[in-house]
Amino acid sequence: MQSRSFLLFCSLVLAACSQALPPSATLGAGAIGPNGPSALYHGCSVFTPNDDYSAVVTHAPTDPKSSTYIASVIEAGDRAGFFASTGVEQVNLADDSTPKLKVHAKVDYHPFPVPYPWQADFFIEPLADHHAMVVQDQACHLYEAYGASYLSGTLSAFSGANWDLRKRLVPLPPGHPSAMASGLPLFAGIVRWEDYQAHCICHALDWSAIAHTVSHYGFVRPASDTDRLTFYGSSSYELPYGARLRLKASFKTAGWGPQATMVANAMKHYGVYLADTGSDVNGLYFANANDGTDPWDASDLSVLSTIHLGDFEVLKLSRIQYVSGQ
């Protein structure tokens, strides 16, 4: 019979290892390579392994001005904790039999060059952004829209984009938004219920910062645009859209529930993209289950409010580009 001291030693070793390994290794998603697995959704890869969203950034270099960028955002007014936005987003699944509709552009400067698979019962976010996401799971193609509406057989939207999920993420041309102001894909950075069921949020998250606290006109790839909101701070270090931040490895999550722990682990291993802005919270997007139900535990996820911008570091930025209007 093993001694109690030996069993205690083993449990301590296992606990230490679980803190050091990526979430997929500790939560049963199988072996993880040096670049991490590619996230999957209904048999479709979510872009390619080590792509912009799936690359593990645990040891990626920080920007030399990381602390200055963080201080600039905080000074501009972003002092809130993070918030899990649940119950209002849902991914619509289409297949080869789903009819495709020409999307009526609500403004002439954001045209929709391809028709979208759509049917009358598809979900549109009920809040002000009116996001719509469709994954055609046979072609593995993603379609997104902002300001979407469907009335009398006509699908309309303000802006949007589409991507082939089987290929590397192709950034949009400069000055083009997607379903978000940054031009990044909402679907790739949303926390999907399927991620949690697979025991691994194996991708970066999209972060919606507080309005007026990030760059007025600047973005870095893979972003392509900004929302052009005036920056409220006095610092010249406006954090650009597309910046990727990483939750510090030293941030403690002991005693957290499984859902919040998995989100924090994703922030540490894959990071968060500055993808959009909201009102007065640092929002993270969560998707409903495919049956339309909201399975997330609000009590579990509420602890994310203890994470603040000061707990992050900015990863090395590529060349900052600017949209017209500066």
C-alpha cells in the first residue's frame, strides 16, 4: 500500500503540472504540439494551425512599449473588469441545401460581393449591433454581417465579410470592417459552447474595449479598420485595433469555476485581440449552443470581472497602419 505522504507528493506534482501545461493538455483535448491544435467547429477547422487565431503565444515577445500602451488605455478611461457577454450571439449552420441570398448593402461604401446562405429562422443578435454569423459546414465557409436585418425575404446589412475556414486567415483590405469595426472575424474569436465541451478554448479571443480608449485611426494586421472614435486620453500611445494582448502568466485563478478558468487559460496561451469597442465594459463574446439555448454559468463567469487591463501585456506590434481621416 502506498503511503499517504507519497500520495500527497504525487498530487502536488500533478497540480504543479496542470498549472504549467496548456488548457488542452489539462482538460482532455489530446496531445498538443508546439504550435497548438487548430480549433474545430462541426468538422471545420477554424483557419489553420499556428494561424493568427490558433498560434500559441505563451512565449511570444512583448512590445517594448507594452506598459506604456496599457497605461495609455487605462488613462483614457478603461478601468473596468472583463465581462462575459452571453445569451445574445449564435452561430447559424448552413449546408448545400440552404438557399443563398444577395445581401442588400445598407450603405454603398460597404458592398457585399457574394450571396450569403440564409433562411428565415436564422438568428440575428437582438442587441444594437445585430450581428449575424453563418457557417456553411460542408464548404467550411464563414459569413458575417453587422447591422443585419431580414424582412419579407430580403437580407440587409451595414457591413460584413466572408472567409474560407480551411485556409489561413486572409486580412481584409485596409479600411474594410467586418461584423466588427476592426475587420477581424467575430466567429474566430468568440467562445463557443463547442470549445468548452471539447475541453479546450484553442484560439485567441476577441475583446471589445471601452469606447474612446483605443486608437482613433490606427490598426495592425490582421485587423483592417477602426471605428474612428476619438481617443479620450492624452498619451500618444493609442493601442491599435488588431493588437494582441496576453494575460500575465502570474495571474492567479485558484478557486475559479471551470468555465472562467478555461477562458483565463485561453487568455494566457492564445491571448485576446483588440477587435471592437463597446460602452462601459471590456466585453468577451460567447456563443449560445446550436439549439439556441444559453448554457453558460453566469455565476462561474462573473469572476472574469477581476481581470483588468493592468493584468495584460501587449505582444510585439507589427507596423501600425492608419485608415483615412487621420
